Amino acid sequence: MDGISLLTITVLAVFVGFEVVSKVSSTLHTPLMSGANAIHGIILVGAIIVAGQATHPWVLAVALLAVVLATANLVGGFVVTDRMLEMFRGRKPDKPAKPGAKPGAGDTRGETKENTEATR
Amino acid sequence: MTLLDPNVTALLYLAAAVFFILALKGLNSPRTARRGNLIGAFGAVVAVVTVFFSTRLDNVPLILGAIVVGSGVAAPVARRVRMTQMPQLVALFNGVGGGAAALVALLELPHAEDAWVRVAVVFTLLVGAVSFAGSAVTFAKLQELMTTRPVVFPGLPVLMGAVLLAAVGAAAAVVLGGSLVLALLLLLLGLVAGVLLVLPVGGADVPIVISLLNAFTGLAVAASGLVLGNVLLVVAGTLVGASGTILTRAMAAAMGRSVAGILFGAFRGGSTAGSTAVSDRPVRSSSPEDVAVLLGYAQRVIIVPGYGLAVAQGQHTAAELAQALESRGTRVDFAIHPVAGRMPGHMNVLLAEANVPYESLKEMGEINSEFRTADVALVVGANDVVNPAAKTTAGSPIYGMPILEVADARQVVFLKRSMRPGFAGIENDLMFEPQTTLLFGDAKESLTKVLGAVKAL
């Protein structure tokens, strides 16, 4: 892609980025920061490309290190954000089963903990 | 293996970019936040799968192995980390992302034939390294591996200036000549600059710096996208850079500070430096039983939680105390200052973990007029966010920061570890007022004692 097209996309993305968070309440500042933090973990795509085209062992080693770091950013970022937001649900006792929640070990644990707390 | 058509690849990257935008949008409201985060994760999966099927890659088993290692380390840590340690974990993840961007740029330098591509390379190198080293220092500060106070030494501004000048020189040389050795030097200078940038920042301002470094990493990722000619990296990185900048300003505004003041305040003789001196003015300290009587016979109690509660892991005890009081007929609310704790929204997360009903968590604007009708304001491990100096003392470092008006309550009870001032390092005059009672000790222990005494009433 030529430089001008990339510049156009960059400038438009700046405005989308400004717009998309301009009215967020302070309660969600931390999860939003953490979610944005996870998104820049997408540098993983760049790290994969570099590692996949490496021919020299040193280059490969450094590129694989970048893959590990980027994965940690991406996966850890989304997981930690999900954990923060997990805390925000289940407020209303009469709320029916939440739609869209993944069944999984983490979820069940949260559920059990909530129940124990509630019965105290 | 046949590769995906470039147009299909472009469409899949576009889809991932849209998912990221929807993710940020979703994170704007409590109702849609969790779904937003999942959408973002889905977008990331789409992008990573796409790169494997659209690019001719060698070393695929090794790459997959590296991905397994990265997830294998990060996911369990993220899942198990305690709520109080979440800010430093976010800092850590941000740092490694910046580090990854810098490494990608370094490895791409030999392939960067155009000068303007090398401009993007040096930008990514420098900003990625600053983000990595800066995040490492914030991590150390939040984890209390080092002092949380601003670290300033006489030559700091000069040193910082010299490092930046050298970095600009090295960057120009790399752009003109493409020397790998100078690129390594630039990386090193970036690391030093990152450390010097964060050292003078005081504990309470660290969250804002995390947000700023988060925006930096976003910009580094965007620049690495320019280096690789990858539109998705450009869009995702720019989105984070832009939204992170806005978020940083919003956080700083919630504290009544400017971003420049936070970064350079300590350079100019320390607005956050303050003093650690312990005052010897008389205060009224009291026993858990007395506090229990105050609370137990009140009509209305407002609890103001702060970082002390988080450190002591006292959120469950605070929730129990609120429950015990409500069963006696007292109305209890929690007043949440936007920047109480180590990160904005920290207290909400913490108290939600302890199953405090959402309706009891009141934001500052909502609760401030209600302190007038409260019998007791119970301040648990908070200080600066209730300090009237923010309104009255023009020279104070927190002057202008909106505060919780606990002074309006009939009685104010502080649960504090000691008379040491808060992060801003300034004394709180409210503690010497006649309506104020202090109970010294660890927040959780004090709350447990008060809870026991309330139950025995």
C-alpha cells in the first residue's frame, strides 16, 4: 500500500480513537485502558511475520522473543480485562442467566464464590 | 499450502479492525463492557489466524510454540492475580507489548529501503523502548519493589536532555544510513529515557503514566504497521494511541492535574514531592468499640474507601460491616472517588468483588450533596481524595482536584495506618477537626474489630 493511503487511514483512525472513548465514565477508565492495552498486543501479527521470514538464527531468536512478549500482551490483556469486568456483573440478584457468557472453569469459580458470599 | 487472496486478507484485517473499534465502543458502558472485550479478543483471533493463512511463513512450529509459551505464562497470571495487583499487571503487559514492537522494528531495519520507512523504524524503536522501560519502573513502583515516592536527583533534567539529544542524533543517523549498531544504541537510549521519564512520578500519578505509556505503545505498534506495510497494525495501534491519549487526559482531569504537570512537576522542584514529615498536632484517636457505637446508632453512614482498603484486602470485611449496619436499620452507602485507589474505577472493581450491591456504590457527583445528611462518614484508607486542602489551599499540589465532601458529615471517622500523609504528601487538616475521630491500624484489622463490636452492641 502506498504511503498516502496509509497516512489517510492513520489520520482517520486517530479521529475514530478520539471519538470512541470521549464520553466514558470514570468507573470504566481502568477496564477501558486495560482493553486498549490488550488491543495493541496485536503487534503479535507483526512479530509472527518477522519470525516467519527470519533466515538467520539470531533474527529468529529475537523474533520468537517478540512473539512471546506480544502473545503475553494480547492474551494476558484480554484475560485481565475480562476478570475486571466479571466483577461488574451479577449485581442484581434477580437477574436471569447472563447471555453471551462463556461456560468455563473461571466462570464457575466466580459463581461459586458469589454464592458463598451471598449466603454469609 | 495455497495462501489467501490478498483481497480476502485485506477484508479479514478490516473485519478485525472493526471488531477492535466495536470493542472500545463496548467498553464505554458497564452493560456492554464485557461483551466488548470478548469482541476485541475475537478480532485478535481473526487477525492472528489470518496472518498464518495469508503470509508465506517459515518456522511455523517454533512460532506456534512461542505463542503457547506466551499464553501459558500470561493467562494463568492474569487469571490468578489479586484485584489489588491488577494495575501493575496491566503495566507489565503494556511494557512487553512495547518491547515486542521495538524488537519487530529492529529486525525489520535491514529490510527498510526507503528513508521514510526507516523513520517509522526509529520511531517504533524509541517509543517501544520508552514504553517497555517506563512500564517496568511503574511495575516496580506499584509492586513496591522500589519507593513509590518521586525519585529526583540534581542532574536529572540535564541527563534526560542529554539522552534525548543523543537519541535524536542516533535516530537521524539510522534514518540516513540504516546502521544496525546505531539502532541498538537508540534502543538502549530509549530504555534509559523510559526509566528517567517515570522515576520522578509520584505514586498517586502512576496510573496516569500507565495510561500514557499505553498510548505510547499504541503509537509504536502503529508505526511498526507502517514499517511492515500492515494496515491492521496501523489501525489498531493508532486507535489505542488516540483513545489512550484521550483517556490519559480524562484521568488527569479527574485528579485536577495536567499531564505535563505530572511528568515534569518533580523536575521543577516537585509538586508531588511533598514531605513525609509526621505532624505532632493533637488528634483524637479512639477505640474500635467507640467507633462501633458511633456507627451502630447512626441513621446514615457513608463509607469512603481508599487505597488502604485495597492494600489490606479489607473489601469483604467492609461489605460485611455495611451489611451488619443495614440489618440494624442504618442506611449505608459507599462513596467512590474517581481516582481512589491506584487506578480510576479501582474501588468499584474491588467492592464489586466483595458483592457490595451496585446501587450502594455512589459516584462523587451523586453522593457529595448527601454528606450533609450523614451521621458518620467512615473513611477507610483514603486521604487525598477527602482533603479539603484541594479546595482551600491554593499552593497545594492537589489544589483544584474535586474531593468527597466528608467534612459535611456530622462525624468523620478515619481508619488509618498512621499519621503519614497520603501519596500527595500533604497533611490533611480534616484530621485535626473536632468532629473527627481516628482509629489507627491496618484497615482490615480495624474493620474486623469494629465489625465484632457492632455485632456485640
